[in-house]
Amino acid sequence: MKKFKALYYIFKSDFIKEFADLKHYSFNYFIGIINQSIFCYLLIDAFSQKGETFVNLISKFFVWYVGRDLISEMSLSINEEKYYGTLEYIYLNTYKMEYYLLIKSLNTFLWSVLFFIIISVILFVFTSYDSRIEIGSIDFKNIILIGFSLISFLGYGYFFAGLSLIFRKISAFVSIFGYLILFAQFISIDSKYSFLLFLVPGAWVKYNISFGLIGIISLFLLFTGWISFSLFLKLSTKGGYFWRV
């Protein structure tokens, strides 16, 4: 019971911290939302000519926007705790560090969805795309696939968080992987290489793959990421990387 209460306080304090940052750096957040809105608008303008509906395009942007934040937040949290010297305290606490990162990711997910809704409203108002309100065009199969994709993103987040325990800076690598997720949803590749997209969450929407297989892949990626983080954690403590800022 104490573990759950401690994790709840982590979630609560992290949420309050994010809200305080939003108030204190409101102009920076505002510019960020405008920047992402313009980027998404350019994507919609480019790919709407290929016959895709507004709903379909915005769902792809959602996968990238939220998935990118989920993947990067874990490694950023590790680096932040290293910088403030509190990583050792988290490591020695009663709960596993994996659960700590999961709570941080939940908080990130909520804020990312909130910002995405704001961006979607902006796009809905300023986009003249005729099919933007075709709610009937929503494919509920894609909604399930998006859910599986988010599970997979957690696995990649754990993997990159583990790398951040060993290496000082991996933000460039995480950023490249984030854009790979975006491009994989819009760009078609040769069919003989399409198996590579099984490792890229979000690209599954383009292919007629059974839910069972997608579920197995997403859970496999989550399990692999969790295990890899545990291994990196043991390696970092034994090799002295854990305490290196």
C-alpha cells in the first residue's frame, strides 16, 4: 500500500510541477503549440491531395506527437534526476525505478493529449480541408492499433531510458527515432522490406495485420524495453555510470 501511495504522490507532484511550468513559461508553450500546428498543417496540406481524410491524417499526427513525448520523457527524466542528484534516492526507494518511469509517462501522456486537442482545434478552425468533419470516416480498428502503438512506445521509452543511464546524451538519437515514426506512417517502402515496419509503432495502421499479431508485437516491445532497462540499470550501477552526470 505504501508503494502505491508513494507512486500517487509522484504523479501528483509531477502534475503540479508541469502545471506550474505551464503558467511560468506560458509564452514558450504557446509558441511550441503554434509551431506544431504549422508543422501538422503542412503535412495535412501535402497528403490531403492523396485522398486521405482529415480524421485519418490527424490520427497519424496523434501517434507521432504523443509517441514522441512518451519515448523521450523517460530518458529526459533520467537525465534530469541525474542533474539534480536525486537519481540515487529514486533507485534506493521501495518501488522499482521502472514504476517511477511509468508514472512519469502517464503524466506525460495526459499533458500530450491536452496539447494535441488544442492543436487539433486550431487545425480544425484554420484548415479548409473539405473532409475534415467526416466523423463517419473514423476507423475504429485504427483506434485499437493506436492503443497498441502507445504500449509499444513505452517499451522504446524504457530502452532509451536505459541507454541514458550509460551515455550522457542520447537526445539526438531519440529525436531521429521520433521522426522515423512520423515518416513510417506516410511513406511507403518496398514490400520486401515492409517487415521492418513491425518494429515501428504507428506504421501498422497502413497494413492489414491481425489484432492478435499486433498485440503480441506491442507486448513483446514493452517487455523487451522493460527488461533492457533493468539490464542497463544493473550495468550502470556496477560500471559506475549511474552516478555520472
